[in-house]
Amino acid sequence: MKKALLTFCASVFALGLSAQSDVYMTREITPESLVKIYEVLGRPATGKVAVKISTGEPGGHNFLQPGLIKELVNKVKGTIVECNTAYTGKRYSTDDHLKACADHGFTAIAPIDIMDAKGEIKIPVQDTTHLKYDIVGATLPDYDFMIDLSHFKGHAMGGFGGALKNLSIGVASGNGKTYIHSAGKTEDKETIWRNIADQDDFLESMAAAAQGVATHFGDRILYINVMNNMSIDCDCNGHPANPEIKDIGILASLDPVALDKACVDLIYKIKPEEGNDPRSLIERIEQKHGIHTVEHAEKIGLGTTEYRLVSIDK
């Protein structure tokens, strides 16, 4: 028993993790509280800062609003970064994507960088179970720091989307998205729908890609999930289902695995009632085995599912 305990502790130390990760939370969803929870993390964004959000497929309306994120983005002198989609839509080309950014109000608050507008690059992954590398927008190395600012919600393919999805699919180029969705079978976004991988292979590929980006930034990255306007559908859906759950708050951590796990746990803790019913979202998560992304991310050493939820509200 003593030997096993020592082995576990050594493994935790090797991964750079503690037995638990702190996940901070506020029930207030305001520009001021978003800045406050960023500051509580104690990791100032310095240098050229990328703020990774989903700019939202035109027609949708649940994405994080410019008025909510403006104060934080301006505080860190950030650039809003995105990549083009692999599915044909109104963010498939750079020109259309920039128009969507303008129409949704993002160009009015900060510079915008569609990172794969001028190409893509490959970065290493530590878990090569399915992927040999991660394919990301060519300008990713231009940034010294990343804020992974995610809208937590459901997702038609991943079950849910949070910090891990935003870091993997979100940072990947159009071809990179295809590479992840196909679990390494193809890099050609024109063939994405003919090469969708087995579900768990896809989820494991998301975890691996997320780890690749996290490792690229090292201790120059942090993670924030906003739990509002939570539909069963992602912001990549131009016609999402209406939210059935009341807004919960903003959560943040230096550990994306703990952060996403805490958000999922909060959904499961909701007692269904009129106007606040989590059952559709839970069904979506379970149908797509969404928690497996978190489980695999922990397995490969990206973070831990053991966390301490810390309220920053008075």
C-alpha cells in the first residue's frame, strides 16, 4: 500500500498536478465579474494575448456577447482569435467569417485574427493514440499567452462544449478540425462527413489536440467557462434549440479538465423544474458519451477531475 501511494504521488508530481485543482466560481455573469474571476486565477496575461472564443454561426444567438467580454479583452489588450470551420456555412471562408465577426459585434471591441486565414501549421501532440500532430492556424505562434474563454453548452457531436473543445476544435484550422473529427484518418476538410470517426476515438482526439495547444503555451494559458444561455446545441449551430436551463455563473481554473468536469457536475446537480430543466442537455451528454473527453484528458495528463470549487462571491 505504501509503495502504491508513493507511486501515485510521484505520478502526480511528474504531471505537475496537485491532488485537486482549484476551480473558482461566481454566480454573477457581468463584465466586472468576468474580470474579477480572471484576476483571482493569479496568472496575468502578458505579451501578445490571444482570447479564444467562438464567434458564433450567423443565425445563432447564444454565443458570448461582446458586451460581456469587452472589459476583459481590453484589460489584457487581447486579440480575439478564431479559425474557419470545416463544415460549409457562413464561417467557412475568411471573408465570411470576418463578416460574421462584424455582424456579431466583435470587430467593434477588439482586433480579430482568423488564425488559419494565411495557412496552417502542425504542432506536436503528446498522446499519439489517434493523432500524429495537431493542425492549427498559422498565426498561433505569434501569441505569448492565451485565454481560453468558452461558452459552456451542449454539442451535437461532442455532447458538450467547454474549455477542452474550444482549445482543440476551436484552435484547429479547417483541415485540423477534420483531422480531429476523423481521429487522424484525413486532413482534407472537403471529406469531413465521409470520415467521421468512432465516437470515443473522436473524443480522445479532441483531448489530445487540446493537450497539444496547452503544452504549446505551458504556464501562459488560463481557462474560463461561462455557463449562460445553455442550449443542447453548440454556437456553431445557426438554428440552436432554446436554452432550458437557468444561467449558472462563470467558472475559471488553470486546469481545463477540472473546469469542464465542474461544469458538467453542476448540470447534473440541477433539480428539474419548470424553467430550469437539465434533462435534455444531460441526455445529449450521455448520448454522445461527452464525459469521455474529460476522462481521456485526465488519463493523458492534461489535468485532473478532482477539484475544489471555490466561490469568489461575498
